[in-house]
Amino acid sequence: MLKGVIDIGSNTLRLSIFKCHTDGGFTPLVSKKIVAGLAGYKEDKALTAKGERKLSKCLQEFLYITNALEVPEVHAFATASLRNTSNAAEIISRVFDSTGLIIQVFSGEEEARLSFLGAYYSTHMETGLVVDIGGASSELIRVVDGIPRALCSIPVGCLSLSLRTCNDVFFGCEMVEEMRETINRELTAAADMLKEPASSICFVGGTARAAYRVAAEMNPRDNRSIAPSEISHIIACLQLQNSEIIEAIRFAAPERIFTLFAGTLIMQSIIKQSEATTLLVSRCGIREGYLIDNISKR
């Protein structure tokens, strides 16, 4: 049976289509993403009419694909893109009227739980941190013996952090310092989780995958690991407007040109505070976690 999962993020909207097997497993068949930047279409915490039109257009494009492939079940959910939006209920109602899609809005804790399920499916990391950096929020999960023991969601992501300072590719020293202060201030909510060192971090989400692809473009590898020094190198090269990093981004993650710097700053801050030395980048994330959770309830 085919199932479609639509993830409405603050920066990127994604459609994944899976073939679900009778034994509870699944095979990914189709993946489509649209960088919509919904977080940039908010005024006084409300999504603007222009932002709503962009959301509707993206969903219609996804539904065109699922209808063409005759996918019988299509599920849609939103994270911080609508969780922190004052007119979310009205938008969800209008989306249902025009498309028939029911959009679930997940809390930060639920988002973190589903991200853990996807990350564990991909990496089977038993102990450490799972960190999902999104467009407008980041979720941290402390894992002990394969079980999530603590969950935390902080309201800072790669796009929202960029928009707080300057919507540009490069940042001056003062802006960088302001961004670091913002990250560290928000991370105080996760102080209890970060007070104990975690040797390993499994990163989830588009920011981490983009950083991994950029690092692999400059230094090819066969595994899903990335070194803390490589994150620092990406940040330093972007600050210096280094041609090597610009070329690597152009080839490996062009859609992340405006958000990679902010996203890697968040990664670096969490790495430093947790004292992690081993970094993994999961192939799977919240969409796979949602599917696993959905299948387990059948």
C-alpha cells in the first residue's frame, strides 16, 4: 500500500511517498521538496495572505503528484510553521475546504519524539543526543539505551535565526555575535539536557543533511559522519566568503545558500555545549518517524 506524508516546515515543505509492507516495514519511493520559507511570510505571528497562497500552491503541487500515482492515503502535518501562527486554525480550515487535506499541528515535544523515531530507524544510536534543526525551531532528545529520556524544543531554527538578523548569505562579525547570543539564550531551556556530556549526536533535518553534503563535496566519504571541525570550517569559510565553500554549496546544497550559515551556527553551539565528538547525520527524520508511529497504531 502507498502512503504519502507531507511535512509543512517553516523553511521547506516536503512530500515523501512510501510503499508500506505487511511486515511493518516500508520503502521510500518518491521525495519532493519545495523551499517556501513560510517563516518569512509572518506579520505579528500571523501567516500573511501571500504566505497562505504559497502554502496552498505547494500543497496543490504535492496533491497533483499523489493523485497521478494514485496514492490512497495522504497525511499532512505542520511543525513550527503553524504551531506558532496565530491564524493557524483559519488556514487549516481553508486548506481542508480547498484540498480535503487534514493538517495536524505537532507540539515541540511531539515533533521531537517523531524525529527520534526516524533517527533511530536510520542509525540505531543507543546513547547520546538526537538534534533536529528546522526552519523555526530545533528539537533536542537525550537518548539512553535506545529510549528517549528527555525532550526539548527551542524556538530557534536556521531560517528564523537568519531573518532575526539579516536575510543575506554573509554576515559581519557583529551579526554573528548577535546570532550566537540568540542561540545560547534559547539553549538555556535545554540546560538540564546539555549539562551532562554526550559523546555522540545524531543530527536530523535539512540543515544537517546540507552541511554533510557540503563537507562531503570538499572531502568525500562513504559514511554518514561529519566532524565538529568540518562544521567550524564551513562557518569560517562562509565568514571569509571563501570561493571553495561557495562552490561546494552551489553543487551540493544550492537551496540552502541563505540558511546554511545560521543552521551550522546552531549545530556548532550544541556540539560545544554537549562536548560531542562523534556526529552522525540521519537519512531519516520526522516523516519516517510519523510513518513508523502511524503504522504501529494500526
